[in-house]
Amino acid sequence: MKTRILTFILSILWCAMARAELKWEQTTLELHPAIEDKDAVGHFKYQNTGDKPVRFKSVRTSCGCTVAQTQKDEVPAGEKGEITATFHIGERTGTQIKTVNVETDNPGQAVTVLTLKAVIPQLLEIKPTFVYWQADDAPQAKTISVTAAKDSPVTQIKVTSSNPEFQTKVEKVRKGEFKIDIQPKQTSKPMSATLTIQPENSPKMFNATASVMAVAAAKPMWTPPLMRQAVAPPPGTSPTPASPQP
Amino acid sequence: MARQALLLIALAFVPAIGEAIYFRDRVSWQTPVPASELVTVDLARGWGTNAIWVDARTDEEFQRDHIPGATLLNEDRWNELLPQFLAQWSPDKKVVVYCSTESCNLALEVARRLRNEAQLKDVFVLQGGWEEWLKTKE
């Protein structure tokens, strides 16, 4: 009994060992780019631990914002290499997860998914980025909160409205935290403004939007279709069914 | 004898269970999108003019083809495109965000930002994405 169990376990281990040829140092990388970085780059290192060369058939990324490059098309036995994945940050925020699908000619390891996790720091976090008033609402001020990144040197922010019909007032709540009170002069006609928020001593600019909505078109009342009524035709004519009312 | 057989069968499951735990994030039936945030093509179409269709793909993919009436809003040009989208939005509208292929998470990201940053309600991700739209195109 013990021999059988041992044989079974050893056979599983042997199968696992025989399958692996392209061994990856890590298949998931977490990157922490700096605030001023435009790209986040991950290096996925591998080694061919098998006794045959491994050929890359395709390397596909999950997003056009990520580009992956192999150093070589074929990896001889015993050789090392890496796939470089470059994620273009653009105007993205928060934690971004992008994948790279690597297809090889090794049937035991046809596709490997490499995962790039980029935690994108924001110099300013703005919430909400959109405030609005419905038509004829009371033109009361609404508040946008601005929080500077930890350890950032932001001590003041400057706010500019693209539309003078919206008034803004900036107040520092505490170190690194601000509030912007924004108020329209009237809400009787639709209008909007882009608020440009700039940290002091930084060329970076952030946006928020304020809008007074247009009056929504009145929707027609829905009435159920009238039941058709059987009407007795006058003598000498064929029956005409009543047409349904909208 | 039966006990030995059962033990061997149980042992045979051990590698499978190990892989299921190790690769749990890659299990295909696990969707990162809660069901309440997904919408089918038929349901979204049924919203008629109350739906705003948002294309989260790249500029090139949008130019090539897109759902009629859709607005482009991607993270490459978020600050530039967001005001244009907001100009079309009103509180009674339902926002339907789509991108290419079921595994694509561009739509998830755009939907997340519209909910978290712009604090819009009724923001949904199109189940099946652009490909599902093409399949059911009238």
C-alpha cells in the first residue's frame, strides 16, 4: 500500500518535471512608476531548462497601450532571456493590469500569460471630476475635494474656470487637502465649464467639469392600447374592426 | 480494497486542486465584473435613446468602425475626450461602455472611472463587447 502511494506521488512529480522547459523567474510583476514617468517597463526573465530549443510563435498584449518585445525568436536549450513589456501610462489612473500572452511551440507549455500590474501614482486625486445642476435647481455651491499624493510637495493649488458664469473658491482643509467650491450664477440655461486645477510649482494640470443641464424633453404619457370593441355593423356592410388608439 | 481505491482517487485530485488554487485568478468563468454592472446587447438596445454608447477602444479602432452613435472615450486621451462625453450625458441616461473581446478590460477601466471619478450612476459594461454587437447586428 505504501509502495503504491509512493509510486503514484513520484509519477506525478516526474510528469511535472518533464513538462517544464521555459522556466519563468516571475510571471507577475508589480510596478510602481514615479509620478513623472510616461511608461512603466517590466522585464519577464526566463530560462530554457529543457533539452530542446523553444520557439516563440506569438507574443500578444491585452491592450494597445502595452508593447512586448522578445530578445530572440528561438531560445536554445539552457539559454536565458527576457521579454520586455512597456506599458504606456497616458492619462490612466489607479492600478492597471495588463497581460502578455506568450505562445511557444512547446506543446506542454503552449501559452504563458505574463501579468504586468502598474500602480499609477497621482499627484492630485480629484473627486468628483464632474458636478452638475439640473435646469432650475437652486444654484447652490457644490464641492470638489482635491487630495495631494503622500510625500508630495504640493502646498497650494490654483483653479481656473473656462466659463466666468461659474465661480470658484479654493480652501485648504489641511496639509495636502483642498476643497473647491463651485457655484453657477444661474441655472436657467444650459452651460458648462472646464476647471483647470494646477498644483503650485508644477506644470502638470488636472481637469474637472461643471455643467448646468438642459431641460429634459417631456416624455409623452404612456397609455395602454384600448381594447378592441366588437361593434355590430349596420345592415348590408361588412364588420370593420376599431383601430387601436395610441 | 475499496478504501485504497478511494484514497488513490483522492490523491489524484491533489495536483488539480493545487493548480486551481494557484491559478484561481485565471479561471475563465470568474468575471471581474459584478453581474449588476454587465448588460447584454439586447437589453442595452432596448433602452433606445436613453442609452449613451461609449467606445473605450483606441482611436484607430474607433475610426475603423464603431457602434452607430457611440462616443469615443479612452484612457489615452481621457482629459480631452471626457468633456465631450459629459456634454451628451444627463441623469436619465444609461451609459454602456464597450471594447474588443470579452477578455479586454478597457471598458472596465473606463466604466470604473466614470463611476468613481465622475460619480455617474447607471454605468454598465457591454457583455461580449464589440464582437457581441457585431454578432447581433440587425
